[in-house]
Amino acid sequence: MLIRLLGAYSRPYRKPIAAITALQLVQISATLYLPTLNADVINNGVLPGDTGHVLRIGGVMLALTLVQMVCAGTAVYFSARTAMALGRDLRADVFAHVQTFSVREVGRFGAASLITRTTNDVQQIQTLVVMVFTLMVAAPIMGVGSVLLALRQDVSMSLLLLIVLPVLVTAMTLIVGRMGPLSASLQQRVDRINKVMREQLTGLRVVRAFVRDEHEQSRFAGANDDTLAVSLRLGHIQALMMPTVTVIMEFSSIAVLWFGGHRVDDGTLQPGTLIAFLQYLTQILQAVMLAMLAFILSPRARVCAERIQEVLDTASSVVPPLVAAPPRSSGGLELRDVEFRYPGAQKPVLHGVSLTALPGRTTAIVGSTGSGKTTLLQLVPRLFDADAGQVLLGGTDVRTVDRTALAATVGLVTQRPYLFSGTVASNLRYGNPDASDEELWRALDIAQARDFVTALPEGLQASIAQGGSNVSGGQRQRLAVARVLVARPSVYLFDDSFSALDAATEARLRDALASAAADATLVVVAQRVSSVRDADCILVLDEGHVVGDGTHTELMAGSETYREIVLSQLTEEEAAA
């Protein structure tokens, strides 16, 4: 999976990779040739006392060293740039693919895990790529070249390699093999830390309200300690790598000096050749060590690649149409025998729900908690698709409508509206970037938000914190309503979007909205009877079934479920008024 992922994302950088390989080849060639020149200096310069030969060959060695330094530095530069660009591309593709997910896929992975995969997992692969370009390209060339040049120096001494290399490779394989499962476990622990931290920051007010600071600290400490424990186990195994290579290298050097020293003593081996052979042996072991340094990162990077590829291979359940059809919003909204089931749920949330909402009319949806009201609204803009039945805009199935056109036609204000970090203006222009300031103020007027925005020192340019945490719940709802008004859709969906407003403000907002969107289709989900009693049609849901529809008066007379909801909030006299 790792090789497949790297292969796909390295294709645009074939030329830089070729340049890195060429530079590494020149660098390693210079490195490999230096011990041979060193042997020549000792055998033909130092021992005979030929100073001129020493100076000539020494000059060549100096020049090769400079070439080696320049090539190594340039190769590292291009390696870092290429790895960073590859990481950027991978991160962008993961983010873009996640944007296509419906609520189903996001729920399957979890927001915390998706964040970790987009950031930390990509970072691990990026780090491995740097190591591959700087070490793994050089290691094979150095290893093979050193073996060949060691054989050229002395064949009989090279027999030591038949003992040293298998021992070294076996030791490294055992160490790296134990790192794989721990790396997978470590990434899961990082997911958990991210999840706990995200929950604590998002639910900070709840934590403070219930004085659960110590409990949350304990949860985070548990996740943190688990991550530490796995990291330590992984670190202990990694720590074995360098001592193992060092021990094998030292014993190999001792063996070379032992056997080579006897041969120098009896005149069958020149001192320079022994030193060159020792240098080549060191380079062979260094090549293996360099490869192992990259292999240290490979288990974790392999796990990260599998996690990233899992995201990229997951197709959204909301599939764009092959041939997009324009929505005819003038025909209103219709649901025909819609059924929907959440993944893993024992029974559907919606069963055979049918609804017709016409332009110029307000359609309300009421029902007890868990009756499927929010789910029903989210089917219209295709936050997820119905398992059965149809959702139609002007007689056109929303599955056949282009996403951009659908977003321009349907405006949804969610139950818990979200504001992005920026300004009041940037949030209001989210659905219509070209909206003028006059259009923004008009939308704020309708949403009953002009007064509090005007009171802000910077007005439309006032800062909004992430999630809208620096404004009240009612202000956040009104800004969300204004945002959808700026986009000017043909179908408005309000999912209990006035719950944080007082009755007077809500009444003014509904009156202004009815006037401003007189030709649009309005669908309102609400818990308060006062929000829906004047609707042209009210749909009553109970456990995902439609148990009544009609006006307030009709339902009070004919629907026991609706009557119970109304009388839980109003008296008989107030309900009949």
C-alpha cells in the first residue's frame, strides 16, 4: 500500500527524482573511490616516501571531497522540496476527498481520525520520503559499490562479508518486524488523543458548567499515558537498532584487522589495501545502517499509508449525477415514500414519509425528539441520500441535480448553526461571495440581527471566533439565518433555527421572513408550537412515521399526537385562540 501510494504521488516529480538520483550517484561514486585513492597514497606514496605522489593523489581526493559535498547538499535540497510537495499534494487530495463525504462516511471514520489522517499520517509519509531520497537512494549504491570494490582489493578477505551481512540483515529484520504492530497501535492512540482534545474544546462550556475539569483531565491523561506507553515500547525497539549495528561493525573491524594484520605481517597484503578494505567494510555496514534508518520509519509510514488509502478508497454514498439536470425550484419540494436508516441501526429512522411543500407557503414539521425531523431535512440538500423513495425539487430528483445548483436552490439553517472564524461579513458571504454590504444589511434586518451587529465596534468587520463562540446562541442563530438569506435560495429549510430566540424576536423574524421570501418554499422544523401554528401545512412525525398533516385547527381536532404536543405547551384556551 505504501509503495502504491508513493508511486502514484511521485509521478509528477519524475524529473526532480531523476536529478536526486543522479546527484546521489555522483556523490556515492566519489565516496567509493576515495578509499582506493587512499590505498594508493599509502602504498605508492607514503611507504616509498614519494611526496609528489602523495600531493597529486591528495589533490584529487580533495577535489572529489568537494564534489561529494556539493552533490550531497544539492541532493538534500531537492529531496526536501520534492517530499514537501508530495506531502502537500497528498494532504490536498485527502482533504478534497473528505469534502465529498456524506454524514455517513464522516460518522464511520470520526472527525478526530480524519483530522489525524490528513495531518499526522501525511506527515509520517512525508518524513519517510525525505529519508528515502536522502538515504535509501544512496544506501544500495554504496552497499553494492563497496562490495565490488572490496572484492577488487582482496577476494579472500571479502569472505568475511558472507558472515557479517547475513547477521546484520537478520538482526535488522527482526527489529523492524516488531515495529509494525506497535506503529499501528500508536496511530490509533494519536486518534484517541485528538478525539478527547476535540471533545474537551468543543464541550468546554459543559465541562465548566458541571465542574468536570478533573474528570476531563483524567480522560486526557489516560489517553496521553496510553500513547506514551506505546511510544516507549516502540522507542525501546528502535533503540536496539544503533547498538546492534555498532556491535556488528566493531566485531567486523576487529576480524578484518586480525586476519589482515597477519597477512600484512607475512607480506601477502599491503597496508594501504588493508586500510581500504576496512573502509569499504565500514561503508557496507554504513549502507545497511542508512537503509535501516529509513526502515525505522517504514512500519509507521506503512500503517499511515493504509489509513490514508482507506479514506481515498472510500466512495461517498452521495454520488454526483452523471448527467446533471437543473432543478425546477418553482415546483416546490416533494418527498415520496422516503425511507432512511443510519448505518448499524436496527430500524429505519424514516418510514414511507411523504411531504409536499409548495412555493409561497410555509410547511412545518413537528414531532417528539427522535422522530426523524432533522434527518428528513438533511435529505433535501443531500447531506445523505434516502435508502428508498424520492426527494424532488420541482419534480426533479435531487440525485440528478448538480451539487452547486442544488446548494444554490436549497438553503439549510441547521439545528446548531456553525460560524467560521473570520468576520461577520465573511460569514454572511459564505453562500454568496459577491453580495454587497447593502445586501448583507438587508439580510440582517430580516433576521433581526441589525441592532447587535451595529452595536459591535467594527460592524460587519467585527471578528467572529471559530464556531461563533464569541457571540450568544441567539445571535449565532440570527447570523445563520441572515447567511442563508444572503444566498437567496428558492427553498428554505429551518431546522429548529429559532429555538434560542425570545418569542417577540422570533415573531418579528417570522413576519419579516414571510414577506421577504413570499415566493419561496419554506419548511420549518420546530419544537415550540408558537413557531408552527400559523403554517399553511403542518406534518406530524412519530417514530419516523407521518401520523398527521393539515393546519393547526385540523390537527387539533384530528391528531392525538399533535394535540398532546400542543397541550404540553399551551392551555386549551391558548391552543384554540
